[in-house]
Amino acid sequence: VGLKLTKLAPVVSMVVSSAAYSMIFGPAYGCGMVGLIFVHECGHALAMRYFGLPFSPMVFIPFVGAVIQMQKSPATAAQSAIISLAGPVLGGLAAGATAAAGHALDSQLLMALGDWGFMINLFNLLPIGGLDGGHVADALHPALPALGLAGGVGLAVTGAIANPIFYLVLLSGAFQVGGRAFGFTEPPPPHYRLARGPMIATAMAYVGCVGSLIMGMALNNVGRKSARTIEREMAGETVYLPPKADPYDDYFASFESPDDRDDRWGG
């Protein structure tokens, strides 16, 4: 019975997460979010399988994401870095394909899903705690997790990222850095460090992945409407935006008459 429940866990948790997201964002967008999370986690799973590392079934956690637990540690830091980067790489490709389909089909839904995919994979590359970027940072140099934590605290204090999940990530990062500093947790063994060549390659792959996601997000924003604009249009209102409106900011949106729009923008 336990084995059957374990095998059912991925499907059941995926359905529960899809239902939870759908209640807030609607079925199409909610299920699309879960699909993009699934592809991201598949990247990790494929890399683990390539290195012959056993792992647990994929379990989805509503409003958190999903997790695949390695049941054996990677043999080298290079393997750890590759496994960590595989998720954002495959997830970023899925986000790019979704965004491209959105522009080809003129689907604001797919453009919005593509934007979310770019964002969530970028978030996972932050060099903090148990995030993918945190594992990469740890493989590159033992001091980088502390620097990443300091940067994350700065993002939280300034309000650049105000999200309860991010605060939990910061706590995990603080536990990792503090535990090593005060001897509560064991640091990786000395051999578990990248040699110069693999270190440079890993750093370049990390920077390239981050840059590609940022570029993809910027390209996807061309012609993409914000959620508030779409909501107003669906309500039957006519929305007028300046030529270079930011899809993340509706401050400059006008819900007035065409004459008011012309006066305001010099049309």
C-alpha cells in the first residue's frame, strides 16, 4: 500500500497544485504554471539519472513549487552544479517555447505564462540557500553563499522582493551560512571543490543562463499586456497605453476617451 501511495504522490500532488493555482489564476494559467514547474524539475531528474543518482518521486507543493529529493549525494561539485543548472536550463527553454508560441499565436495567456516561467527560473538561480543558484554558488566557492545571503537580505529590506516564500529561502540560507560559521553543520569536504577549468565553465554557464532568461523576458515583454490591462479589456473597457508601456506597471494606463488619450500623449 505504501509503495502504491508513493507512486501516486506525484500525480495527486500535481492535481492538488493545479486546482490550488486554478482557484486564484484560472484553470488555463494555473495548469500552465504547474506544467512549467514540472519541466523545470524534469531537468533536475534527467541530470540525476545521467549521473546514476537515485532520487525520490516528484512532489508538488501548492504555492511553493515542487521537489525531487536526491537519495545519494553527487560524487563531485561538478555533478552538483550540473544537476542544479539543469532545472533552470530546461525550465528556461520551456518558458521560451511558451513565450514564442504566444507571440506566434498572438496569445496573451501564453505570453504571460512564458513571463512567469522566465521569472521563476531566474528566482531559482539566486545564489541563496537551497535554491539552484545556492547550490551552484556553493560549488564555486565556500564564501559565495554568504555573499548571496547578504544580497538576498538587501532585496528583502529594500522591498525589491516581498514574498513569504523568499523569506523562507533567506532563513534556509542563514541556517546554512550560520551553521558552517559556528560549526553546527559540516562544510563540504576539501575535495568537493571545482578545479580551475570546471569552475570557469560553471561560472560561465551560470552567467549565460541568467543572461538568457533576462533576455528572453525582455523580448517576451514586447507586445505583452499586463494582467490588469487584460482584466479591464475582458470587462469591456477600452484601454489606452503609451507606446512603451511597461507590462509590469499599469500606472500609465488610461481608461478614458480617445480624445483624452490624444491630449495626454500628443496624438
